[in-house]
Amino acid sequence: MSTIAETIMPSGFTFQQELLLLALKRQAISGMLMTNPRVTGFSSFTKAVLHFINDKKAPKTCKNLYKYLVEKGYYNEIGNKR
């Protein structure tokens, strides 16, 4: 039995990964946190996202990582209405 966090969303990401990407986006754009990032098991949303994207070239700061992921197409399918 899988948990809700492991549910694959229409974007191809898991539910948990989508929420991490949305949390990173919100933090990068507004500076506001959705929740304490330590609930992810990492000290920041940036580190949590870096853990699952597995890209050695990805920037290590929130705003730069968000811009990098937008350019790479990570946000193309997330949050789009179908």
C-alpha cells in the first residue's frame, strides 16, 4: 500500500515532489515559507528539492534553483489546469 506522498500526479512527479516544488516556488518569489522546511527531513526546501532532482549542476540557492528548474521545464506541468 502506497502513501499519499508516493501518489503519482498527472505531471509525472509524486505528490510530495510537487508540493516541494511549489514550496520552493513560493519561497523564491515571495520569500514566504509554506511551512517549516525541517518537516521534509532537510534543513531547507532547496536541499529537499536537490535531493530528488539529482542534478549536479543545479544551483544551491533558492532563487537560482527556482530559475534553473523553470528553464529546465520542471514547472511546465505543475499547477496547469487541464
